[in-house]
Amino acid sequence: MTKAQVISLLKSNSNLMDEEEDLTGFINSLDWAKGYSAEELKQKFETFKVEKYDRELAAIANAHGTKRKA
């Protein structure tokens, strides 16, 4: 399957529709030369979302001249 086909397939799943942007970013960030198990993909996706959230919070804090507590 191509990246576009995987994204389309996942977006059609009602459980994942709310996470379309994250899924697209995650899939595009993967090394498609490697094989991943379903469990690895789930874990990597959760890590991707947490790291993205942390970056977004840091950018907001930075824009307002505050520091985010760890």
C-alpha cells in the first residue's frame, strides 16, 4: 500500500477520524523501508502525539514569553 492509501484507509475508520491530522503527520514521518508490527505502530503513534503536543505547548509558552514547567 502507498502512504496515501494507508492514510485514506485509516481516515475512513470512524475511531480515527478525529485524529486525521496526527495520523497523516505520523505516517509521513515513518521510515517506509522498515517493517513495523501493529503494536510498534500503536506505540510510535502515541509517542508522536505526545511529542507533538509538547512542541505545541512549548511554542505557545514561547510566544507569550513564559517557560513551560517540565
